[in-house]
Amino acid sequence: MKKNLFIIVLFVIGLCNLPAVALDFMGPPCASLEQGQYSIGFNYSYSDMDIDVKGRYFGNHEGSTIKLPKELKINKYYGVLGYGIRQNWDAYLLLGTPRLKTEIKHSEEVEIACDPLLGIGTKLTFYETPQYKLGAIAQLTYASGLDIKESFHTNGGWYHTVKGELDMMEIQIAAGPTYMLNEYISVYGGPFLHFISGDFKHKEYCSLCGLLTDSTDDVREASWFGGYIGAQIKLIKGMPISVEWQHTAFADAVAASIVMKF
């Protein structure tokens, strides 16, 4: 039986006012490689998303939860290497770089680059017929070294500066069907979970009080449940192209992928 798609890819996150990372391309929630088969691919993603930050950022000395992002755009570019462990079980590695463009509340629009993004993932097929597959996917990505700076002046003449670095890990887990419309086109989708765990290490300086604080805030997802839908087209044998849309209450992303099997 021919497998259909693989994974990987891209998408979009744009939201908030400060750092965040974004949803990652998932692809069909089922294995797509034969046992012992390899694949290489390229993924891209663009997304908009809100995150929650708990800590003292911007002088929030009461430790309440605050939503920093307001207008964050993230582009992710990956290379992907996949391997068929068994007939219905794939695993893959991701290596890429995210770039952020964000408008911080009191600052000009800035573009931020960070250290390479690393990731791992796996796909399983639980049930299969000639036209239908049911399976699941789980993947983890990690990005570090996201440098952020915000500085603003008040009407009173004093200014406030924040410099920080964001490290973030994301986990996505999805399950659902893949349906083959014909030998060239298939559609897929289902519910998914999205978890974020990160640290925003920053220093603040206020010219009015002359205090410098050095603290770390916890970064979490604003919404952990969502759904996605996508389509895969086989223009060339063994080289599928996939496009998908992901949505949660506080995030939207579009992503795409191209894979070559050998």
C-alpha cells in the first residue's frame, strides 16, 4: 500500500508585543514512509499567536499573569530528515531558524533572529484502508537565544529599558484521519494540543528610580487546544507537497512542506 504524506513545514504566528515562538507544520497525522525508507524535506511557517507570561515584566511587581504579545509575526524555515522505523511508524529531525518581526508597544518595529531551532517528531498509523488512514503525530521543537529590547520615554522625561532573552520549547500532539480523494490528492486534519514552556530572562532599568532588576518570567501558551486541516498533492512520484491551516483560540498559522522520499 502506498503511503501518502509526510510532514514538516511552516507557518505563521503574529501576535503580541514581545517574544513568542510559533506553531509548527505537522502534516498528515499518519506514517508515510516504508520501513527503512528515508526522506528529506523543507518546511516554512508563518503564524500569529498570544502567549502568557508570569512575572515582573514592565514593573509588574504583583506577579500577576500578563499577556505581552500584541503584534508578533514569526517565520520559520526548516530542513527535515525522516526515517521509516517500521511499516506504520516514522521519526524525523528538524533543523532551522525562526525570525521574528514585532511591534513592541513603545518602540519601532524590530526584526529579531535567534539561535538555530531544533526539533524531533514521530508519526504513527493505527488503522488503514485503501482510501483512509487514522493516526497520530507528536513533535517537539526548541529555540533559544531570542534577544529582545524595549526602551521608551514618558512625558515626564524619564525612560524605561528592558533587555531580555527568550528560550522556548513547544510540543504539538495531533490525531485524526487522512482521506485519499484520488492517487494524487489527499486531505487530512483533526484536533491537536499545543504546549509552550519557556523562560524570559530580562533586566529592567528605570531612570526615575535608578533601579536595575534581574529576573526570569515563565512563558506559557495562551490556548492549548485547537484544530487543523490540510491538503497534500503528489505532483511527482515520491515528492508530496502539503499546505495546512492551524487554529486555536489565540493563534492562527499557515504552513507548507515539500518532501522527497528515497
